[in-house]
Amino acid sequence: MAQRLDTIIMKSEPFASRERYGLFVIVQQHFHRDIDALYLSSVLDRLLPDFATRRRLPQIEQDLDDLGIVPVVKCDAPAFRIEDEVDIPSALGWLYVAEGSNLGAAFLLKEAARLGLNDGFGARHLAAAPEGRGLHWKTFTAALDAVPLSDSKEERVVAGARAAFARVQGLVNEYLVQQPEHSANRPSAGELIASGDT
């Protein structure tokens, strides 16, 4: 599932220009908006190491600002809200996808460098953790494996991961995948970036 999604993203040429890359960052903005409330969960903070430092929405918003892009504001509620009780197994599935995506970010950061971007400007959210991507991931998965889960809860973890992948796929389709048959009714990338509207 992850490899298929990665293939679709790269076929959409998110590094062909800064404009295309901006749409990729908007995809990231929406996905991380969905999970941002999880980083305020005291329960998850106790289960996962350095949990608060894994939050990436602020860096994504800084990247949009670096690129001169107005963040796209959606009226729909994010997948997780601060005021709701967190379903821990589902949340772990979503976080598994978010953390896993950072493993391949080293390649993406190299591609962003071709556009004059780096982990201090425009591609902050692709930066590696101080201890390195591999150890950062292993620490997360070790903590995840240590969470006691019944069979039904493990199924909710898997369902959460699938929902996260589906969400990213939907966003990629909306913002990055070229759909010529609908192009007359869709704003251009330049119009979208300039206005911040969907």
C-alpha cells in the first residue's frame, strides 16, 4: 500500500517545479492537520517516546510561508479533534503512517534541493530527527510494539493505518494527480496557491 502510494506521488512529479512542490506541501498540510490533535494527548505522550517533538504541522506551515503559499483552509473537521476522546488503536494506525512517511523523506529532501529548498527553508518538514531517521523510526516502532493490544484493538490499528493511507491517497488525487478531463472546472495550481482556496 505504501509503495503504491509513493509511486503515484512520484509519478505526479511533485518536484517538477516549486509550484508543483507547493501542492505536495498542501497535501502534507491537510494530512498533518488531521492528526495534529493527537500530539496533545497525554495518553499517547506516555506511550510514545519524544512524542511532542514528532509533530510536523508547524514546520509544514513554515514551509508554506517560505514558498509564499496561503495555507488552504478546509471547513471539514480533521480526523482527530482536541475535544474528542482519542481512540488509541486508531490513532496508532494513523501515526504509524505519519512516522513511516518520514523514512523516505531523505530522498524527498534531495529532490527539494534541486528547487533551491532545504531543511531550513521550504522543506523543513522533511528534515531528519537529530538522532537520525532510522533510529527515530525504530524507537517509535519499539514503543508501538510494547503497547498491549487485544486482537480487536490490533484490528483497529490496521484499520487506522488503512484510513490514513486512504486519506493521503484522496489528497494526492485532489491536488497532485493530473485530471485533464476535469481541468476546465478546476483552478490551476497557480490560482490555488495564490488564493489559498479549494
